[in-house]
Amino acid sequence: MNHTTERTLSDEQIAQYERDGFLVARDMLPVEEVAALREHFMAMHARGVPGYYEPPRDDEGGDILRRYPRIMHPHRVDELSKDYMLDARLESVLRDLFGEEPLAAQIMLYVKPPGARGQALHQDDLYLRTAPGDCMAAWVPLDDADEENGGLFVVPGSHKTEIQCPHLADLTRSFTTEEVDVPAGMEPVLVELKAGDVLFFNGSVIHGSYPNTSSQRFRRAFICHYVGHSTTEMSAGYYPLHTFAGETLERGRAEGGGVCGTEAADALHQARRGELALP
Ligand SMILES: O=C(O)CCC(=O)C(=O)O
């Protein structure tokens, strides 16, 4: 078991996370390890997993993301993905930030090639529906991530605002269909990261990314989502949860939620067509 009673983070780092809703841990993974991960994930991407996610398609149809779709839940079919989702280095930071044992819910892989759209501003808690408390993301860049190649933006302090009902995003800039507004007086800021850094952020923080405008630079990242051990319910699509000791478990099933970035938009579209009444 990876349990340790010693803290990894300083009081200042924990206070900064609580104030801003995010924390950058620099140089968590050695560059050689990140290079090996890039290779592993690109090979997986090229292979596809029939019956699980679509192998990359050659006919782009004007959208490069058809050839490079994000891969949801690779930990269910790929041991290395699961190992990283349950990595002890991530666990120690998560434990300090949650203030309790973390449980892993999912991992997603984004390849984001040159020309790819981003993911409009949103809050993960809308989809994971964790209660009580918030989920947390560990966003692990596999390339240096900056404004040019579509790095991640966060809105500092927005985890202290309400979870918003999204509206339709600008689909020329976002591959997901929903977007939330930036609260008055707040601004999205780019979190510039080097491959090997890890960004941790609270599930209520408004965040997202814009298109990759570079001509040659991919912006690969894997993103893991976690909840605290005291969670009593969440969206069932993320079950089973994983302990860092390797057990699986479930909690209660929250209403709604679903795959990050699509569920609420589907509901909005259905509502517009008069098939569903929104509360
Ligand atoms: O990596 C991105 O571009 C967006 C990721 C994101 O918003 C998320 O993981 O919820």
C-alpha cells in the first residue's frame, strides 16, 4: 500500500490550492518517462481498441480530431494507463489536497494535434456529480503545453462559485458542445506547463482549452479524475472507483452526469427539440 502519513505539500501549497482551486507540481515525472508514455499512448492511439473506442479514421472530413479522438477510460483496457492513474507520486499530492484517501475514477487521453479544436470552458463537477465535496483532476502534459499548442486555461477562484448550467459552445473552437461563462471579475489564465509537470485542479474550477494553432506541435496530455474516500455518491458512469491499493468499489449513484463534455449538451439539444423538459 502506498499510504504515507508524511505530507508531500507545504502549508503554502495547500493554502494556494484552496484559494485558487489549482496547484502546479513541477517536474513530477522525469522527461525520459514522459517520452516513453508518449510513445505508448501514440501506439495505442494508432491501434485503436475495437469494440471499445474507434480506431483513428483516415477520412478527416475537415476535422483532424476524427483521426485523433480523445480516448476515454483507457485504464479499463490498458495496464499502463491504470498504473499511472494509480501512481504513488500522484497519490501523495492528492492525499494532501483532499485531506483524505483519494479514489481514482477515470483517465482520459488527449492527443490534440496541430489544428485541433479545444474543449470549451466547463466544470468537471457538473459531469462527475460528486457529493459531498468536489472531484479533482490531475492534468499531466506529455508535451510542453502553452498558448500556441492549446494549453489549459483555468479561472482562479471559480471553484468558489456555483456550478453553472452550460450553454452551447462555439463549435469552430471546441470539440465539446457546452460552455460556461466566466464569472464577473474573474479571468481565465493560461497554465504554462512543461512535460513532466502536473496540474491538479478542483472539479468546480472553470477550465478548458482553445485550438492548437501551431503548425507542428502536438499537445498530448492524460487527465485523471479522483474523488475523496468520504464521497457518498457520484455519476455511476465512472464506476468502479479504484483505491491506490488496487481494490475496486462503488458509492451511491447520483442522478445525471455522464461522460465528461457531452451529457448536459445532449440534454440541452433534446430540450431544444422539445423531447425533454429541463428543470
Ligand atoms: O485538455 C484539454 O484540452 C481539456 C481537458 C479538460 O477540460 C478536462 O479534462 O476536463
